[in-house]
Amino acid sequence: MAAISSYTRLALAINSSQRAVEAVVSTQSTGVSMLSRLVRSSSTPSFPFVSHYKQLTKLATPLIVSTFKPLSYTSNLHSRTAPILTTKHSRRLFHTSTQSFSSHSNQLHSTNTEDINMVKGSKFVNRLRFDLTPESLTALCDELIANARRVYDDIAAIPEGKQTWENTFQKIADEDADFDTLSSNCEFPSSVSTSKELRDASTEAEKKFSKFGIEMSMREDVYKSLLAFQATHPKLAPEDHRFVEKTLLDFKRAGLALPQDKRDELKKLKERISELCIQFQRNVNEDTSFVQLTREELEGVPDAALGGYEEQEVDGKKVFKVTMKYPDYFPAMKYSKLEETRKKLDKCYGTRCMAQNTPILEEIIALRHQAAHLLGYPTHAHYVHEIRMAKKPENVQNFYDGLRPKLEKLALKELEKMLALKKKHTGDKFDNKINSWDFLFYDRLTNEEEYSVNEEEISEYFPLEYVTNGILSVYQDLLSLRFELEPDAQVWHDDVSTYAVYDKKTNDLMGHFYLDMHPREGKYSHAAAFPLQKGCFLRAKEGKAEYQLPTTAMVCNFSKPQVGKPSLLKHDEVETYFHEFGHVMHGICARAKYSRFAGTSTERDFVECPSQMLENWCWQKEVLLRLSSHFQTGKPLPDDILNKMVAAKNANAGLLHVRQVFYGVFDITVHTQEKVNTAEVFNKLKEEITYTVSTPGTNGSASFGHLTGGYDASYYGYLYSKVFSADLFSVFKEKGVLNPEVGLKYRNTILLPGGSKDGEQILRDFLGRDPILEPFLESIGLTK
């Protein structure tokens, strides 16, 4: 999942705190959405796809998963004995890199595969800082706000009839470019810093930015000045025209068509929503919930997992501290033979932040509804979907209505098998239902008993460092890129590594990315890509245009190495890695003119599509052989294990898929109501749709970060965009999954435009036709 910081957009969504998500600014024409037409036109029954959230959708609460460093790295990529990559903390700032070109062009969304850089006559700059103190961070925040206010004041003060492109929209574009990057220096520490003081200062800066953004989004004087320029009917290049269109729509959606008293009311609602969203996410990030369990209570949990738990002593007895972080929680829930142990863990997981976040979430939902009504929308979902590919909630409902009957038929068959498995293992204690604490355990047993797939055995072939080498190798070959480790770059933690990205053909520097892979206290607790610096033109200086180098951080929570054993990834985690790195590449390879269209700044229900397509590589034999190397023997996955993995790809796919539907339906349900009891709706829908009973006294929505992280009324987009991703992958299947020509076309037609084109047009550019549903149905095991 991808982060935003530009105040001109941060405030324009009803929930202004957008953590780990890219801005969605593209509008669509009215009418029935493309995907709704596809679903309704297909009468073929369907198996559900297995998303890259295969592991995550097994949870009681979905996790934010969505998008961002060797020696001469490329020389070792294909070696089974490739060295483990390391990095070190530098005492100097991340260096500024420059790259000069011979001519200038504004045609930044060309699909010419012979010229993939597109940015001519410019130099790359990097303006990130990771050495801020709480005091200097606060000072930078205040300075950015003051500077931005002056820009808006200047636009508002332009005499009537004197508006030009340069003194109106270009000024906003320039300030966007500055603010987006420099504000990330203030906001990013709240997700990664080990200093609570710095995280606190960062959170306060987020609040200031959000409040200021709301203020600026409701500047009628600025809006009138922009309209005055538009009234001159200027002849603009396509991306300039799009920038004007989206900027004016932002102001309209911010409420500037309302009378002053209503605008004042809306402003107060937005400010309150913003504060609550920031607090909600902070509570999730800062959560330290854990359960203390004895070795006997953890019977069945592999020694490898036990070795990662902190050992403590309680009343003279040794216990293990099992936190709710991925590396702790998953193994315990999957392998603990004692139902009572899993029940304790599930209760702890389902009550994370519940006391604090339940009232916060319910207030947010109510305030969003009020704000939508003020703006003239029936519900918050209608407000959100206006700028999505789906266009309106009714189309999302039609999409679900078309798939759910097929999914439910399959899920019920799988439920029968899972219940039989539970009865076999519980005997007289069988209760004839799959409880929330049962699912992970019996899902694993299904894989082991029906497909002979042992997740722990498979993980031994995926040491993190080797997987990193392999994934970077695949992406370099596929997208015609070259990555180089920069061991002396400044980073925010010793765990972090930094890479420079070059075009393989021209050797032009294209950007940088960071990898922050392990959990730590106070760190963002899921997996996401943070676009710290977006690729865009900066204001001209001394007659020369400068292009700002895109830089993205990939923040994950993979287990740390143990004594004598490296960090080992489950195949699900490899899939997540592949997906998130796809977001990184989207940020690096895009070449938009404006910050607001950079990288993953596409429609929210399209943004996951490029990365979802890349998940398919994790199931291809030729790729798996490059990603795998047993941590002791160095051998790749043997054919028998590999074949079993692929055969089990759709194991319990129906049950997993209806869980994905559940989260989307819950999201749409609460955002089409005025007030809601979130725990009641969450647990009721969960049982109805997934056939899994929630643990009494829990509320999974209290840690459902998507709802306050930019995916409000938009969670459906994961499944929605999956249909398109399958169609994209069908081209690679036909011509070769590692075909560099197709990969370069993908880079230049799907990734390069960023948000400078509508998602539907981007799809047509790559496919040469409208998307179709059949590849999706085939990918989930369904043929006519």
C-alpha cells in the first residue's frame, strides 16, 4: 500500500490523514464502470483468485499491505553463492545526485520504448533528510506551512485580468513539488523512528499539515483566481490540462460551492476527522499487546518460531512473550495445537486498540457522513467513488453481487472439508463451526494433509537476503534496470539499506529506494511503500529545469535473523515482498511532469493492479528457482516441493476469497450509513460472509488501518484491480514471463505515466484493447 503528504490533496479527502497511501486525484466519466460491465457480461461460474494477501486474508483483521537499497550488485545476482548484502549507517546526508541531458521535453507520458527516461535537459536532485531532531522537525514543519501560505496569498492577490499560467497553476505545481518532499521529512519519522520524542513531533507535524491543508483547500480567493485563468480558455498540453481539471475539482469537492456558514461547518468536520484518523493510526502503530505463554501452551510451534520470542520469567517460570506482530503471531496461530492457546491469542489480537479506536472510528464514520451530506452526496462512499474507476457504490455492489454466489459455492465446499478436518482432530469436543481462532490452524493443516505442503520446510528455502537478491535480479531483467547498493547513504536505522536505480541501456540514474525489513518498537506495523520523494519537475532555476529524483521506502516487518539461522520467509511473505516492490518500481519508473501525478498517484481502485500482476511471478518455476536457496545446503526448491506448492495455490481459495469480500463489504456498509456499531456490524458480516465466528468481545475494525489510511470506501479496490492484473499477466504468459521486450512495454505504458492518464486508458495502451474478464477467471482455476 502507498503514503501522501501534499497539503493540496491531503485535505481534500474527507479523511485527511492518509498514511501509507498515494493520493487519488483522477476523475472518471459517469456511467457504469468497466469492471461492472465485465462481471455482468460473464455467465461463467468462478473460483476465487488467491490474492497476494493469501496469508493476510486469513486474519481476523486485514493488514495494510499495498509500497520502498552491492558491491557491484548485478555481478552476483545469478550466483547460488551470492554474498549477503549489508549496509551501514553513515554520518552524512544522502548525497545529491545529478544527471544532465542534452535536450528538454515536456512529453513525459510518451510510450516510446526507445526513450524510456523522457526527462531531458534536467538534473536529478534529492532533498531527503533523516537527521532531524524533534526541534528541527517542528521548525521545518512551521517553515513549510509559512512558505506555502505565502504562495497561496500571492495567487489570491493577483489583480483581476492579470492571471497567467505562471502566476497561478504553475505556482501551485511548484509548491506541490516542494511541499510533497520536504513534508515527508517531517511525516515519515512517525512510522520508522526509534525515538518516541521524534515520532511524537512527527505526529504533531502531520496534524499541523492536515489542518493547514484543510484551510488552504477552502480558500475561495485562490479558487476564484484559478477560475479567472481558466476563463481565458488557454491552450494547454494534455498533462497541463489535466492538472487544471483536477486542481479545480479538488476545490469544488472541498466545498467552495457552499455558502460560507456551511463551509465553516465542513472545515470543522474535516479538521476533526483528520485529527481522529491520525490518532487511530498512531494507536495501531504504537500497540504493544502481547500474551505470555509457556512452552507447554505453545505445543506444536516450531523451534524456529520459538527462538524468535522474547523469554521472560513469571513467578519463577519461564514464559515466551508473543506479541501481535507478524513474526510472532502467525506461527503461534498456525501451529499451536492447544485450542485454548489460540483462543487467548485471537482474543488479544481482536482487542488491539479496541478501547481507544472503537469510539474514534465510529466518530470518524459519523463525521464523514455529515461532511458528504454537506457536499451534496448521499453517503461518504458516493463522495469517494466519484474519483474512482468504479464511479459509484452501486457499481461496486454489482461487482460483488456478480462474484459472491460463485465464491460462496466454492467456499461452502471447502468449509465442509475444513470442518471434517477439525472433527478428526477434536473428536468429542467438536463444535461444528470454524471459530476465528481455528482458521489459520486448519488452513495450514489442509495444506499439509491434502497437498503435503509444509510451510516451515518451504521457508528454509527462502532466506531473506537471498530472496532480496533474487527479487532484485528478476526486476532488473524484467524492467531493463540496474540496481546498485549505496552502503554509505544516510538512513534512519542500521537495518535499512539503500539502492540507486539506473536504466540498463542508457545508464541514466532514475531514482533510489530504501528497504526497511524488520519490526521494531514504534515502527509502522504492516507492509507499505512510502513515496518519500516524487519524481517531478521543480521550478526552473537560472533558466534550467530540474527533475526531482523519485525515492521510495519499502517498510516491512519480516522476522529478524536468529543465532545460527537467517531470517526465513514464508512463501506468502515472498509474495508480499514481490508485490510491495512492484509499488517501489511504479514510483521509480514513472515520469510525470507534476508531483500530483507522480508514481502511484493513480485511481485507488487501479493502483494495486500493477503490483498484483507481479505477484504471479512468485508461482512461476523459473522465477522460484532464482528466489530460493536452502539456508544450509544452498540448493533451490526441489521439483517435488515446488510442484506441491503450485498445486496448493488455490487451497481454500473460496474461504480466503470471501474473507477479502467481507472486508470490502464491511467498508462499503459502514460508509453508506450515518451511524454504526462497528463491532456489531463487523462480527455479523464476518460470520455471514466468511462462515467464521468472531471471538466474543472483539472488534477487528478497531485495528483496520485501511479505514483511516486512505482506503475508506475503497477496500474493494484490491479485488477490483485484480481482474485487470490478470489480463495484464496474460500478455506475459503468452510471450514469456521474463520477456524483456514485454517488460519494457509494461514499464513504459503501465508504470511510466503515473497518474497522468486515467487507469482505463493505461490498460488499453498496454493491451491494445479493452480489458476482459476471462484471464481472471482462468487464473483462479475456472475455464468455460
